[in-house]
Amino acid sequence: MENTGREDLKETVLKINDLIAYQTGTVASRMIVFKKAGTITIFSFDTGEGLSEHTAPYDTVLAVTDGEAEVQIAGRPFIVHTGELIILPANKPHAVYAHKRFRMMLIMIRE
């Protein structure tokens, strides 16, 4: 078993939106799973905040757990809402913008 020094949340019922609070003027994140095979990170975004365009070497699932956001993939905009998800393809530039507060779960699966 990996010892990452991170909090062990196994065998615990978790409410996704209770795992990360909104913080004024910033993006907050909390990694809840960190394994060689992949990671799961929860984010909260205040209005007007975002993640600038970048790429990842693996496909990533972005699931909105609260609110609404604009996700851009290779410059193409998508609006996603609570309960929706979008798959960000490996090696394609993407960005996330909060037009209002929102939370998301990001699941990265490594090959």
C-alpha cells in the first residue's frame, strides 16, 4: 500500500460538496485520492476565478458538483452545470472559468 502522508478517506461516506469550501477570490483544491493509476481532486472556484490554459498527458474527467462553469478545450467553449461532466482529452489544451461560484471533481486516469 502506498504511504503518501495524505488523509485516508477510505470506508467513509463523503458528501462531495462538504469536502471543499468556497474561498473568496481564489480557487481551492483538495486531493482525495492519489495513486500511481490516477488522482481525484475536488476544487472550488469563486466567481471570476479559473485555471489558465494548460495540457495534461492523460484523459481527465471533469464533473461539476455545484454551479456552472465554462470549460474550453482547444479554444472551443462548453458550458457545464451541476450533475454534468466532460472528458478533457489528453494533450489538448484546456481551461476552466467560473462565471459564478462552482465546484468540480477532477478524475485523472493514468495509462
